[in-house]
Amino acid sequence: MKLDKKDILHIMIIIIGMIFIMLSIFHTNLWFDESYSVGLANHNFLEIWQIGSKDVHPILYYFILHIINFICGNNIIAYRIFSWICASIIGILGFTHIRKDFGKDVGIIFSFLAFFLPVNIVYAGEVRMYTLAMLLVTLMAIYAYRIYKNKNEKNIKNWVLFAIFSLLSAYTHYYALVTAGIINIILFIYFIKESIIEKKFTYNLKIFFISAVAQIILYIPWVIALLAQIKHVSSGFWIVFSFPKSVIEFFNFQFTGNLGDEIYLNIIVAGVFGILICIYMICAQIRNKQKEKPELFSILVWILLVIAVTIASILMKKTIVYARYMLCVTGLFIFFISYTMVKKGNKYITTLILLISLVLSIFVQLELSKVNYDENNSKGIKYIGENIQENDIILHENDTSSFVVDVNFPNNKAYFWNKQNWSGVEAYEAYGNNFSTESNLEKLKNYQGRIWIIYTNNQFIEDVSKELENIEIIQTNSYEQKYHNMKYKVTLMEKD
């Protein structure tokens, strides 16, 4: 293949982008969700299936982490590199797939935004399933469109790849499952319409039914777990929605990765950047009213996903609309922006917005690196590691930092005192055989030895002191790490 100047530019963007998004991933800090991933990766496949079915996500990502664990050991950096690889492949798709299907300019901008849209930088190294889900959903959408585009050709390869990526998406995240359902339904409606027009059961409709049945059969093993998880979500999911704060947060996240207390870009700047892109997209559509099916398809799927999870929230009477979960369809979001910029936009405004995105990405990466590599992040774990003894036990409340301690010291017995009777704690079996959830401290009444208390609320240490007799406080330290804004205290006790 002969490369021209645009191809060389495209390859340079990919190489620079891959290096750029990896700058902040070489650290071993964890937050609660990541600690869960690391804990579950230490189990075998059957245990991952059993424990994961008690959580609120499917289990494909954890299977992959277990394979990495088998090859590299319990290596947090290796887990982060896998997320980076998935994020990088998304950018590479701009050259291998988007460029081929929609032209060089669309492919270049797609790759650029895959690497230099701030939200992707924030999650490129997370020990979570989001970049994997984004990759699989993007591939699923690409092959769905190829099936539509080449509807007059009997291309089994596209159907097989579509079905595979659709199924894998469903096993990775439930937002990806809903997206897979939406895309399958869109294809079904189109080929039903085609069959009605042609007054016959068309080849594509036949293949669709085969594909759909295969996907359903292969997903049946997880359906029981899915139904159990839906029951769990309806009774105890943690997401809280507040208007208008949640809406603003949802909007800003799509462009910058700001979420909750994790602010990598000034909120006003983030909002202005997002609004600028939205205004440009709207003006481009008004300027050129020609309906472009690729962009219509991508943004339609994105919108239908939001509608679907909103309806589900209403029916379940629990909010499951969450900004981070929309990462599953960020590839489609990026494609919509890229396609609109090239086909309907103004090249000067497009260049300006891309430059702004690049500048903001640099600021986000600098802030992210500053946070991830801050020396205070490891002080608490380092202190415990230097002083903990073989027979010491760990006791904590339902605080996210506490579970990070558990996963860092899996050989020490850890007790989670579930004073508030939180639901869904069965999923905490991910933290290993030495982890135990207790509704009271009866098991520790006759214990003699050292206890490490991990907590954030001073009331917890007071309650422990009341429940356990003959204890002596040896030392108390407070820690504040910038990584995911974790603050916690560590008290070492001796019990006679």
C-alpha cells in the first residue's frame, strides 16, 4: 500500500497519541472499583463467574484480567497497559476501518479525537472495563454499518464479526448490552422493511435471524445472573440523581472526563468546550440539511441508549443513568463529531476546535499525571506494608479506601464490619478467602493480637473500642491521597 501525505500524518497522529495517553498510567495506586477488578482477577474463571454474578457488571473484562494475571502475575501496571491497548486500538481503527469506509479526513479526525479528546485520556489506564467496552461497541457498529452498506453482497465475514463483537459487548458492560440490542433492532427493522419492499424473505433477514439466535443462545448462560443483578440494582444501587447538577456533570463528562470530585479541567472551561462543539454540530446540520446515514446512525444509537436507560431508571425506580457508563458509546460519539466536521463543517472552525481539544488534553494530562504520580498516594499503603505482621488482622467500615487496603494485603485476614447492613456485599467475595463480611464483631471478641483499623469516620473507631475489650491504641495516622481524592485514617490496636 502506497502512503500519501495524509496517510503519513494519520500514522504520526496515532503514534504520538498512543505515547501521549500512556504518560500517566505507570502507577500502582487504586481506588475502590479498581481494587474490585484486581481482587476478582485473582480468582479462577468459575469463581469469577460466581462472584461476578453478584456484582452489577458482566464478567468478560475480569476473565481477561485473570489471563493477564496468569501471564504477568498480579501486576497492576499490566492491567493498566491492557486498558491502554484497548484505547489505542480505538484510535488505530481510524486508519484501518474508518478511513477505508468513510474517507481519509474522517479517519484522521476520528483518530485524533480518540487520542486527544480529554475524557479518553482520563480512562486510558483505568483498571476497569470501559476502554474494552468502547472498543467492542465501536467495532460492532462498524460491522453493522458494513452489513448495511454492502447489503447486496453475501458477506458472511461482516455478519460473523458483527455477531462476535455484539456478544462480547454484551458480556462486558450492560450499557454495551443495551447498545448491542439497539443496533440489532435497527438492523432488524431495516431488513424487515427491505423484505416487505421486495416481497420476499431476503438473504440478509435470514442471516440476521441466525445471528440474533446465536447471540441469544450464547448469552443465555448469563441471563440468570443478569436477572439476579437487576433485582439487586432495584433494591440497592448507589447512583444518586440530582437536577441540574447531574445533568451538567453528565454533559461535561462526555468531553472532559470530569466526574464528581475528580476535576481535571476547570468546570466552566469544560462546559464552554462542550457547548462550543454542540453549537458547531448544530450549525453544521443546519448549514447542510442533507441526511447522512452514517452520522445519523451513530448519534441515533447514542441518543436511544440514553432514552433506554432513562426509561429503565423510571421503571426500576432507581437511577442507572451515569456519565461514566456512557464511555461504552464514546467511539460512536467521536465518529459523529468527526463525520459531521468533514462532511458538513467548516475546515477552519474544525481546525480551531481540534487545536482547542489538543490544548485542553495537554492540561488534562498534566493534571492527571500530577494526581497519579503524587507521592502522597502511596504513603498509607507503604506505612502499613512496612509495619504489618503475618498474623495481624484488618478491620474496617464500608469505606472505599478500606477495600484498597484489603487488596494490597491479601494474606492478612480482613473483616468488613457491615454495621449499616448494606445490600450486595456478597460481591465482596472478590477480595479473597481471607476477606469476611460481618454484621457484628463477635468473631473478634476472643481474638488476641494486633488489629489495623481503616476508617474515615471517627465514630467507627469509637464503636470498635466499645465492642472490643482489652484494647490499646498503638498509633494513629491520617492519609490523604490525590488519586481519586481518597482520605482515610489508620489506627493500629493491640488486643489482649
